[in-house]
Amino acid sequence: MEMTQWLVTLTFRVTVSGVRSKDDSVAEGLEQLKQSLNRGEDVPMEASVRKITNIVEEEPIFGVKW
């Protein structure tokens, strides 16, 4: 029996200031996200889900990479 696989894409939105570069803004955004989640705060988020039908032809799943 084949198990159904789903690709879930979560987009979190945070605003950062006082940083000078794209890399610094990403690092600060991730830190703010972690702190908010640890405090149990609501974080603005969008989610999209799609069923993976042919894993060989699907787009690769990436981690944080800039």
C-alpha cells in the first residue's frame, strides 16, 4: 500500500528593522519567529498544500537557503 505524500509550504511574515543585509534580515526574521513561537504568540502565516503525485518529477524541497 502506497502512502500519500503532501507538500506543505508555510509562509511566515515578520517585519525586521535595524539590519543592513538580506542575510541579516533573514537571520533576524527567523529569530523573531522562534521567539514568538516559544512565547505561544500567534504568527501571521499562509499555508498551501498539494498532493505529491510523482515524486520523481516534483520540485525539490528546500530548507532555508539564501
